[in-house]
Amino acid sequence: MSTPASFHVATDIVVFTIREDVLNVLLIERASQPFKGNWALPGGFLNDNEGLDQCAARELAEEAGVRGVYLEQLGSFGDPGRDPRGGVVSVAYFALVPADEHALLASTDAASAQWFAFADLPKLAFDHDKILQAAHARLKAKLDYTTLAFCLLPAEFTLSNLQMVYEIIKGETPDKRNFRKWVLALDVLEETGEKRVEGAHRPAMLYREKNPGIIKIIR
């Protein structure tokens, strides 16, 4: 008869935002061993009488000062040897931070917290590169059938801002006219009545979600 495995449970969170038209990822510099001084995803061990969602939200707040953002469970990562301290199963999440909320505050076991361009990341501790790539693939796929892109935008935005989110994450440039027709036909936006000047173009209408905070399946 085999002996049941002994392991700990942790959460790790991949946090995405868009800064200066570039997809960014939040990383923390580890303040303790293992991998002291290395960059890693924010995360930590599950406390007694704490749910997984609570753990992920707490770790994100404690290690980076990020609160009240979209948070979704991604999957479990438990390969033997992924953590030199022994058996640790990580339940990974991904989070989305609006483009106008970039302030970070490192604390607890994070020496610092910093945004990095997704295309230019440092070497990561543990198996966090694997988790990050899985999160990016999930985000990219969900843009095709949900309104998740709105979570990366401020409360008011132009249709050009929204199209830019799709271009940055999916690496594709949709036809501007068709994209606008498609978005408006979803009936998930409303005009604010205000306009914004963007570059040398004429003022563009500002929009907002009709039901902010609710992710809608669109196809």
C-alpha cells in the first residue's frame, strides 16, 4: 500500500495590466529563501480556515498592495521538485489591473514589487514561467468570447482604447470599422456624453460598461 503524499497548498497570481501600450506583468523580488533576490509571481501558502480565493486576494494585497481587481482561478501546478522546500501544490490565478491603477506597495516577504513588460521578463523562480505562459494563453483565448478586455481599461475609454487592448494581447490588428461595429452590436457599452481628443484626430466619444464588473459571454 502506497503512502499518501504530504504536501502544502499555495496560491500564485499572474497579474496583467497595460502600461504605455505594452502588456505588463507584476513581479515581486523575493525577500527570503528559497530564491532570495529572484523575481517571482506574488503568492504564498494557504492559511488555516482560509479559502483559495481569499488566499490569492490576501497575498496580492500583502505583497504588492493590489486590491479589488478581477481575479480568476487558472489551474493547479504540482510537479515534484517545483519547490525545493518539498511538496507544494500551487493553485494559480490570474488578475487584471485597469490601465489607470498601476501603484504598487511591496510588503511582507516581498522586497519590492515592479511591473515588467511581458515580452522582456527576467528569469523567474520556481515554475512561475510555466504558470505565466498558461495565464497568458487563457487571457488571449477569453478575449474571443467574453468581455474580459474591459477589466484592463479605466472606467471611461474610447473604442480605440478597447481595440488597442485586443491588438496588444492577441498580436493581431483587426479592421477598425469592423471592430467598432462588432463591439457596439454587443450592447454592453453606453456613451458617457463626453469626448476625448486623441492625437491629431477629432475628439472621440468616451464609453463605459453598462454593467461594470460583470463578465459577459459574447459568443
